[in-house]
Amino acid sequence: MSEERSSKEMNNESRDYLTVMIAGQRFGIPVLQVQDVLREQRVTRIPLASKEVAGSLNLRGRIVTAIDVRKRLGLPEKDDGLPSMSVVVEHKNELFSLIIDSVGDVVSFKDKYYESNPGTLDPLWRNISTGIYQMENELLVIMDVSRLLEDIGSYT
Amino acid sequence: MDDLVVEFLTETNESIDEIDVDLVNLEQNPNDTELLGKIFRLVHTIKGTCGFLDLPRLEKVAHHAENVLGRFRDGDLEVIPEYVTLIFESIDRIKFILKELEKTGKEPEGDDSAIIAKLDAAYEGKVISDDEAAEEEPLAAAEKIEEVEAEEAVEEAQPEEEIIELIIKERTDLAPGDASMEELEAAFAAAPGMEGIVNPADLEKQKQAKQTTEAKVSEEPKIDEVLVNETGSDSGDDEYTKTETRATANQTLRVNVDVLEDLMTMVSELVLTRNQLLQIVRAEGETAFTTPLQRLNHVVSELQEGVMKTRMQPIGNAWSKLPRIIRDLSIELGKKVNLDMHGQDTELDRQVLEMIKDPLTHMVRNSGDHGIELPAERIAAGKSETGTIKLNAYHEGGHIIIKISDDGKGLNEEKIREKILNNGLATAEELKEMSSQQVQQFIFKPGFSTAEKVTSVSGRGVGMDVVRTNIERIGGSVELKSTEGKGSIFTIKIPLTLAIVHALIVEAAGERFAIPQLSVSELVMVSDHGDNRIEYIKGAPVFRLRDRLLPLVSLSEVLCLASESILKPEKEEPKEEVIESAAEEEQEEAVEETGEALDAIGPEQEKALVKSLKRAAEKTKKEKKKEKKKLARNLYIVIAEVGGYQFGIIVDRVFDTEEIVVKPVAQMLKGLKLFSGNTILGDGSVIMILDPNGIANASGGIDNIEEDATMQGTKHRADSEKKTSLLLFNVGDNTPKAVPLSLVARLENIRKENIEYSSGQMMMQYRGTLMPLVPFSNSVKIDEEHGRPVLVFADKDRSMGIIVNDIVDIIEEHIDVKLNSSQKGLLGSAIINGAATDVVDIAHFLNDVNKTWFRDHNNAPFGEGDEEEIRGKKRVLLIDDSPFFRNMLTPVLSVAGYEVTTLNGPTEALKLQEEGVSFDIIVSDIEMPDIDGFEFARMIRSEGGLWADTPMVALSSHATPKDIERGMSSGYRNYVAKFDKETLLSAIAKTLDGR
């Protein structure tokens, strides 16, 4: 199976991902990009911004733009009543707080378990994911943070 | 002083300091060729620059010194102390000349032949005797060889003494009195201590004094001299001595701009942190931190101010190149242009200065290129041959205002219109509607240049849009006023500084926002019942501010916030539903709805409606309470000014003002034009900073700037004028009835027990008077329990009420009345809200109620007019093709004391003219079939008939500035919007008075 992979070179390097849960799906965010993990924060709404922008918040004197990842992924709003969490990432010198359901462990994967996105994946998801890691019991969708953030704001 | 000379002085003083140090080094290491080369180059540069700047004395000295140095460098001459001293001497001479140059702007008179002779002697390898030198050069007595050591000592001491003053760039001459009294006092206080020998403590003192002194060049020399004399006393009073403080060099320190920027950023952060601390302490009450924090507060404020000062530069810096540009321009284009500059000393933040430098240059260039005409054209236009471009800068309430005006030909509006069409920036339709002010604004649009030919100067199509963008980027605005044939005035308004701004914190729909204080001119609190209230013109909220009508924008609306605000014009909900739902449990919503419906109604009506609605809602006490609470809520209007356009922003609450540091928003939010940035408040929360410019743009207001606000006193919204607000009501039959809302003064509710009778006429007590009441028809029965709504029509102190069954709705519709006067009291019917609706002839009721109130007018025979004339009545001819409006306006005019004749079109009117009937004033509709109002006026005016001099007032549902202009040019004296009863009356009165 791994021989079929074309885009990624074969090696045994491992990569670390912070796993987060969004609507029952586990996602992985490259750990090197993660600056912070926050509990639910009070955000200031930004009127007229695109719907994915949840607002902005103050993180130690820096203004962070909060992104509702569920909305970005076209998922319904969270309704389990539990507080959400967010992962702060830096993108082009700006900080973003990705609002997700919950944060899991940091996992380390070898490249050989990496799989490119299946063609049947929702185009929206395919666009923000670099690929899938096969974990023992579930699949981990690797989030491409820059892609996730880049398209926001281009429409309103 | 010439800019170049200033630059030269700053630079030379710097290099001279280096030479001093280098020469001392050279003396110790005579064989250091590298060092020698450096010294040589420096002197050479001075020499070269002097030649270029035409400073012959300086050049000569430098030249001869260079010669000697050249020989040193070539190894022809041994570097001996005597020669070095000689070089020092020449350097001192150079310094002296420089100092004089700095003081007076020109080289001092004097003779340098002695020192030159010595230099020449040295050049030839002769050893100069000191005695000889002393004799030859009495002035240079202090420069004797034996004093070299002393010199060195002073040299070394000098850096200590150096006055720290940051001059980022060359500074021009400054007006006296720029240094504060405090600073001067400090400086002078330090000076007496300098008497006699200078001891280190004095030097220290002196240094401190200097540090606090903002070196204002014209001020400094005085202090310098004091210091110089004192410090110089131990080495003799020689004016050439190097211990003299060099005003420019020693008091200025070149600092990398980045350092200043960093400082500024840090200070900004410090300010923010301080604000946060203050807020915490304020919440805590008296704590141990209070006092130290207050101190910190002061220190930070001062620090902030100080750092800001380092960034201040006179605006003249940005102008310095303009005279040259204008000169070249006038030669190139064969024009005569005079550049008149005022307020060069006005200081502003260098960042701001950098940003406006290019726009300014561009605009001045434009003025010269497009604005000022060729001399021949100017003379032909009756102007002086030389055009004037005037630049003026001044402070105004935290802003810098820069005015660029020229007395040239102004903007060619026709050409702009043409260009707008050609470039597809607007359709011909839209263009027709635009006022000249609006048209002029197009020159700020990208790719817009009206220059016929592209000159090297301007007309490349890049320009004013960039100018505007640049200025707006720094929170400024450009305003343009141009009169064809007379010239143009550009007014640029820019903030003093960008880094820290004061902002007003407001709340709308539960969210807080910051509005830069700079654009806020005042704050008004409004309530629904007080004198200050928001009124509505077709749903557009307005506010009367000192006799001017201020357009309002609801912040929550413009930001599309799910609104808690009562201002949300949605008129889909029929009134009945409103009342019903109000009666139901959804109290909150009902109130909301009520509020929404309200703004469609005029001010008076609103009040009454509120009342009637309240009564309807009386069923639930609780409900009523809540509603009251809601309606009594106060709102605030933040009056903002953007480029001369004043408008109000309706907000729910106003908090404090706070100093904020504008931080750019994330890239993905850059598209939101309503925000200029965001910031962190004292309490640590993030807040969006509103851009009043963006709000004005978003609300469509900015394009509505009228050339002359007094023109009508009203700002009309072009699109909404085409529709009429109608009040729909039921009278018990199956056909809804409609009446123009503008005719209805109030809505009341009447109960049976309140109805009184006076000589058979139904009356009710209303505001202390008796108001006649008329049931709309027999089918209207007074409901025992709830009473009935009454439409109150009022004029002056008289009013009457028409009782109806219930109010259905208020709608905004384009009404097309089909005449059908078979039934009394009805004008006809129209399709409104998809249903056939009778349009009510209010005049019928008014007449019915009180025959004396409104005179018989409708079809007054012309003959009667003469009788009326005798009684002093002014005769008004009202021309309107719509019977609806004829009937609506006739009573209004009659009651105002005019004798009214109505006609349904210009054709009839012209006939009447031929018949020889004269009038005092003609009020004519504009939109009419066959002959429109414009054409009609032109015919009347041009044909020289009986009415050629009769003043005319235009009446139209299209009262856009463009229309008004067109009307005026057709021969109307005044132009009034239909339904604007008051304005019509005052316009008629004014027009008649002006006759």
C-alpha cells in the first residue's frame, strides 16, 4: 500500500501532531505550529466578518483571531454543551485561535502510515487536509493550517 | 535658510567632529595612511560642497588645508605637531565660519589670508613660528601650539557636554519661543554656575539643562553664547576656539528612524499596560498600588509625549521641494505660477509626514498643471496673469489641516461627467442624479484623469486615487471644493500622530467598539420623549442639530448586528399583527416590532402611535411596563465628521474615552472597510476600531455631500424620495384606505367616554383645545371597550381627527392613483400592497369639518383671484398632473393664506397666461406628461410672456441635488420635495419675499 504513495518520499522520519477532536473526527495539527492551547475564551465578535471568524481575543497582549473550525469545515454547531477549546497557531506572523471541540494527545507518526486524501473526501475537507494517518483504531485527518486559514475572508 | 545649507551644516559638523578626533590620532600615529586618507577625504568633501554651495571663504580655507593634508598623505610632509596644530586651526576657522553661517545664513565677513598663508607655508614644508603666527593671526591666539594639549582635553570633554537632541532630519529655522519657559529657565539656571572655570559638576548640570532643552535653533544661540563664554574663559575669549558649542552638531544627534519607531512601539505598549493597570486599580479601589501607579501614569505620559516629540517634524520639510517643482513646471508649461506657503512650522509626526509628502507634491503639481491656466487664458478670464497656488497648514483640534488652493480654472464638470460615462463608472441615469459635488468626487476614483494630454507632470491616470488612499490610510481625509472658473480647494485633514489615539468606546447591540476621538465632533443623548429625539424621513433616521438636519446611521444596523436596537426599518409586519403579537406572550418581540414599525412614521406620529399601541397592549400590565422601559431607553448619537460630511452614528451606550494603540487587523479581515484596526482595551478585551470614513461610505452618505448644506436644509436620499409613505387603515368596509403619512400629524386613540359634542359636532379634548372629530364613514363605530384610532391632521394650532376602525400598516409605495372620484372623500384607488386601496382625500374631511378652516379653493374661478388680491392675498398657481397631489396641497396652501388656482398641466397654464391671468407665484410639478416642469419653466422664462418674471417654485418627488440644480437653471427660484409641507410653505414665503 505504501508503495503506491507518490507524493511523499519513503522514510522513517516521524512527525508529531497534536490531535484534536472536531465533531467526532480526530484531526492532527503539526505540533510545531501550535503555540498554545486555550480553554474556552471570551471573544469579541467582529461584525461583517466571514462566518468562520468567531471573533478576536487577547492572548498576552497580542490580538488573536478566533476561527470557528466547525464552520470552516461545514459542520453544524457544537451542541453537546461542553466547553470548547482552542489551539493557537501562527500563520504569516499573525496568531489564530482555532476553536475545536477538545484536545487530545500529541502523537508521533512514521511517514509510512501516511496516506494522501481519498478522492471521495468532501472537497472542503480535502482542501484543508494534507493527508490521513492511519491510527490503530481511527483515522487522523492532518490539518493544513495555512490552507485552513487562507481561504477565509476571501468571501463574506 | 536654504535647505541644502542646513543639510550641509549638519553633515559638515558631523565630519568635523570626526576630523578633530582623527587628527589627534594622527598626531600620535603619523604614519597611519588610512587615517590620513580619511581626514583628507573629509576636508576634501567640505571643500567640494562649499564650492557647490557658493561659500568661497570656507572653500578657500578647506582648499588650503586639503593641500597640506595632501602632502601628508603623499608622504611629502612629515606629520609634526606644528602642522597638526595648523590643521586644527584651519578646522577651527571652518567651524567658526560654519557657526556664523548657521546663525546668519551666510558666511561672515573676515579675512583668512593669514591662516592661508600659514597653510601655504606648511605646504611648502616651512615650519611656522608660533610668535609669527600670533602676530599674523591675532584671532587665532588661542590656537597656539602649546595649547594643543588643552585642546585635546576639551576635545575629550566635549562628548560629555554634548547636548542630546534628536534631529532626525535637517531642521529648518524655527520660530523663537518654541522652547518652553521651563526649559529655558532650566538652561539659564544652569548657566550662572558656569562662571569661571568649568568643573565637571557644572558640565553635568549644563548637560542636563541642555538635555531638557528642545534645541530650537533660533533660541539656542543665546544659551550657547552664555555657555561658550563661560566654558571658553579658560582658553581665552577667542571666538574661534573649539569649545564653542556648535548649535547644530552638538544639539542634534542623528538617530536611526528604526530606533525611534521601536521606542514608539514600546511606549505604546507601555501606555496600554499602564491603562490596564489603572483600570485594575480603579476597580480595586484604594490600594497600596494607587500612589505609585499614579506616578507611573505621569511618567508614562511624559515619556509618551517626549517620544512623540522626537518624531515631530515641521511640515515645511515635505514642502521644501515644492517651489522648485512649481518653478520648473511653470517654465515647462509656459505658465506663471506663484506658490504661497503658510504654516511651514506646523509640526506633525514623521510617519504622517512621510505618508503625505507624495500626495501633497502630487496635488500641488496637479494644481499647477491642471488648475492654473496659461497667462493668456487667465487674462481672458479677467484674472491676473500669475496664478497662485496657496498652501496652508495649521492645527485644528488634534488634526493638521492642509489646504491647497489655486485660483485656476477649477474642475471641468462636463469633462468629468463624460469621463465617468466613458469609463463606465456610472450610468447616464445615475450621472443625471448626481450633484456637481458628487461628480467632482470622481476624480478620486482610480484611473481618472481629466487632463486632455498626458504631460510629463500629470495626467498619467495615476494620481488622485492614490492621493486619497494614502491620506485615508493614515486616518485622514481629503475634501475637494471646486468652482469652475474660480479654482479648486483641496482640504486635507490628517491626525497629528498615528501611534496612539484617543478613542471613544461605544456599545451597539451589546458589542463594544472604539471610535477615534478625532472624528467625533460631539455627543448627543436622545430619548423618545425628550426634546432631543430621532426623527424619520421615510424610515431614514435624522436628527435636528442646531437647525441642521443630520443624517443618522445606526451602528448596529450598519454592522448587521442582530439588533437590540429599536432602529431597524422593516415594514413587512402589518400593524395589526404588531398589536396582536404585542398582546401575546412574546413581549420582548412585540416591543421590538413596535420599535421597528415606529421609524417608518414621522416624529409626531411616532409618539402618538406609541401611545395607541400602548393602549392596545394594555391588556397585559407587565407588557406595558416593559414597553415603557424599552421606549424610555436613551440612545446616543455620536456626531462624526468625515471630510466635511457630518453624520450621526446611533449607538446604545457610550463609555469612557481611552487611549488606544491602533493595531492592524488580521489579513483576512482587511476587507472590512468599517474598521480601521483593533486594539486591546484597559480591561484586556479586544475591541474593533471603527472607521468613520468607512461607516459614512457604507451608509452611502459620503457621496451625498452637498455643495451647500443650506440649500435645502435637508439631505434627501435620492432613492427613497420616489416612494411615498402611506398609512393604511380600515374603516369597516372591505377596502383598505390610504393616506399619505406626511399629512398625518399624530395617531390618537379615542374612547367613547372621551367624545364630546359641541353644536352637533363630535369633539375631543386634545392638548387643551377642542379638536373636531369626524368618523371616516358611517361604518365606523366607536368600540365601547377599546375605543378607536384617530388620525390627527394638524396645521398650526388647529387640528382635526378622523376616526377610523383600525390602523393596518405603514408602507412605502410608489403610488399610482387612478382617479375615481365617484365617492366623496376619496381621491381614487390604487394598488397598494397588492390590494386595491382607496386613497383618501383629506381635504374633503377638512372642509367638511370646518368650512372656515379651509377656504373653498379647489376649483376657484380665476375671477375671484382679483378680489383676493385686494384683500392682500397672494395668488398661487399650482400645476400638477396628479389630482392626488393637487388636492393634497391645495388645503395646505389655502390654509397658509394663499389664493390657490390649480391646473393639471403646463398646457393649461400656458393658455391661462395668454388669457392674461397673473399670479404672484407659480408652484409646478416637475414630472408631468407632454411638457415637464423644467421645460415649462424655460418656456415661461424665455418667451417673455406675462409670467416671465413670476417666481417659480418646483415641486418634485425627485429632489436630488442634481434635480435641484437643473431646476434652478431652468428658472425655478426654489425646489421643494413633495410632501415636505413646511419647506414648501417656507419656500413660497421666501420666494415671494425675495421678489
